[in-house]
Amino acid sequence: MDHNDPDSYYFNTTKRLHHLDDLGSDEDEGDARSPPKKADLPLPPNGINGGPDGIRRPGSAGRQNSHDLLPAINGVNNRQGEANPAAPDTAEGKERLEWQSMLKSVLAGDILQTESSRIGEDRGEERFRRELGQSLWWQIRAKMRGRSEEEEKRRVEERRGRVVDAVLEEVESFVVRKRPGPAGVGRRLSAEGGEELQAEVVPLDETSEGRFSEIAALDQVTYILQRLSVVEALYPHYAALRNAKPLYNSVSFRARVDALTAWSTVFTSLQAQLQILRKWTGSDDLDITRPNTTKEKALVGKSRYHPLDNKAQAQNTIDQAADDSTFLERIMKEDNLQRTFRKRALIDLVALVWNARETVVSHLPLFQELQLPDFRYELVRLIGFPGRLVIEALKVRLDAAAKLLDPNPMVINDMVDNFRLGISIAVLIKKQYEDMIEPDTAKHWAIPPCLPADFDAVMLDGLRTFFKLLHWKLKSGSRTIYFRETEVLEAEWEFLYETAEAVSGGDIVVAEHFW
């Protein structure tokens, strides 16, 4: 071997490397690391790089020449008898062809079209699930009634044909039959002591006209909704009833049912909330200043008259009461106003009124068409209750402040805090009240005044008394307060600003006393 010949040295080194690769490596790595011999490569007529002498020249089409080398290299590998791992007949080649086919389908959009058509068509498994669900519904229904599945199907089909159409038409033409009598206190919202209504579907006839004329609106609505519920129970789901009866699926029918359901739900909730407040206050008309409103019985009578005396008979009711205080007095003794207005009953009251407002705004035309009573009687009492409670509490505070002659600083600070708290709660209640009674754009929500007539006047008196107490506090002679007059007034500025903005005439009172 001539060491001065670089070609001879290159080919000998390549042979050694090729021999080592064949001894210690697999076939794939050997093919990747062993370049073909230069003498075995079939060169094009113009050389590798496009020139007749094999010298690379600028501007030659290098990309085309490199593509021309691929078939030549493949041909050399095939002539040498080496196995191509990417050939179609090998496992790797088949997998590569599959991936290429899938990639081509994704790029062409064939996968999306195939999946869309497959999802859109009614598959057999979905049909099987529906049939299985209906079969289970029939089996459970028959098992609960102690019948066979065939007998239950026969009974249900017979009942469907007898009552479904009649009840749907009755709901479509339902109108509340009004009973004579004034609305408001003493009106009967349900049939007290009357015959219990059954959910069995029996078509109405002329003979039942008189019986229904004595039943109140709430019972009539409840009765018709129960009849509709019985009809809906004859089908496994609402979709089956909609498919079987187009009337049930009509827009007007669904609107009437929604209106009846919403009216019944809101009316029942308002009555329940009103009953809670009646039990809490001990008064049927929610009078918080009436004495002897507790239901507790005294263990020993308080009357000094002989039991056979006529005066004792008149005092019998008073003697039996354990506490003759008013609801307002009990509240102010047991708790402060802030904790009282955090009670669940008053929080639920606000949420319930807003729900009633949304219901009236959405369904008032249908309420009028169905001749359903409005919620005005219940709403006026519920909306006005928090305002009456806070105003009566402020009146008690004003009476207590009017009796002060020469109070000490501790009493003054306590009275200032109480007035600030009471006036702040009154401002908050008034803002909520104004938002509640604000009419909507269609004028469906119209609520008469619910707050006491002297609401603003009492708040102005409380504001003047607050300034009076504040003046006593600053002029008490204490040096710690005397030199902090500006800080004390600035701390009250936000409270006074909100009060002056909420109460009519409050800005004038604040301007007169603050400056």
C-alpha cells in the first residue's frame, strides 16, 4: 500500500470499518454506517456534480443531481443483495405505508367526512339503548303494580286513549273560576276542610261545575297540574309524550303550563314566608307593636280579681299570657338590629320578592288570561315588614335619647353607635325597597307604597338626634376628644353622605349641622 496515495489510504480505511461493522452490529446500523464503494457507484455521463470531469461548478442543478442519485443507490443495494428494512414486504414497510395512508386521509379531510356521516346516522347500539330503556320502564311499572308486563301495557294504552286528550284539552282551555268575596284579609287560598282532591284523572262535566266554583284559585291550579302530572306519568319520558301528542308540544300549551307552574310555586312560597313571619311576630297582621303576642302560657295567673267576678272573665286572656311585651321590645332586648336583619327569614324574604318580580314580569299577560289572582296582598306585607321594623326601632331610640339630660361619655358613645347602626340599616332597606318596586319597561310590575308614611320623617329626626349626640361627645370636656374634633367628623362623613343621598331632605340637615 502506497502511503502517499490518499485514495488508497481512504479505501483501505473504509474496508476495515466495514469489516468491524459486520462483526459487531446489526444489519440496519451496518447499512447506515457503511457507505457504498466509489468504484461501484454508476456515475452519470457528466459526472456527479454535472461536469464532464466531475468538478463541481457554480450554478449547476444540485437538487436534480441529488435526486438522480437515489435510484442509483437503491440499485446498488439491490445488486449487493442487502435487505431493505423499509421495503413493502417487511413489517416496518407495511406500517410505514399505513401511516402514510392515514396521513393522506387526514390531510384530504376524508376522516372528518367519515366521522360526521357515522355520527349522524342512527347506529344500532343507540336504538338498542332506547329499546332497553323502554323495556325497563315497562318492567318496573308492572312490578310496582303487581301485574304482568303485557297486562300493564294493555291498561296503560287503554288509559291513554281515555284521558290524555281530554286532560290536554282541559289544560288548554283552563281558566280560574272566581269565587265571590273581597280579596285580602280573610280570603281563602285553599279549600279548608273541603273534600280532598284526588290525582285520579276523571274528565270534568257539568255536574262538577258547582263544586269547583267554591274552590279557591290555588286549589284549582294545583288540581289541574296534578291531572297533567298523571298524564305525563303514562309515558316513559317527556319526549315520548311530545311525539305522541302534538298539542303537548305546542308553544302556547307549554307557555300556559309554565305560567301555571310558576304562579303556583311563587304563591305557595309567599304564603309560607308570610306564615313564618306571623309565627315569629305572634301577630296575624304582622303588627310588631301589639302586646301579648307570645303564645306562651303563664304558670300562675296575674289577675287580682276573684274567678267568679265578671272582671276576671275579661282579664282571662291577659292572665294566661306569659309575657305581655311587644315583638319589637323582645327583639331589642334579645338582639341588636344588625343581627336581627341577618336572620335567615329576612334574607329569604328579599330573594323571594325578587323571584316574584321576575315571575310577574315574564308571565303577567298569561296570568291575566288565566284570571289568576295577583300577589299584591302578600307582596305589600312582605316588602313593608323590614321597613316597619327598623322605623319602630328608631322611634324607640328617639324616645330614649329624648330622656337624656346629662349623660356620661360612655352612654353618649353607646347612643351614637346605636343611631348610626339604625340609620344605616334604614338607608339600606330603603335602597332595596326602591329597587324592588321600580316598574319594568312593560309596566307589568306595579306595587303600591309599602313603607310607613313617616319613614323619611323618622329618619330625619334620627339624623338630627345623631348630630346632637355627636355635639355632646365633642363638647364633653375630654382633651382626647377636644383636639380630635376634625378626625371624628371626617370618620362620620361617608355615613352622613349616604344618608343625605338616600333620605329626602337629608342633605339640608347634614349641611346645617355638619358645617
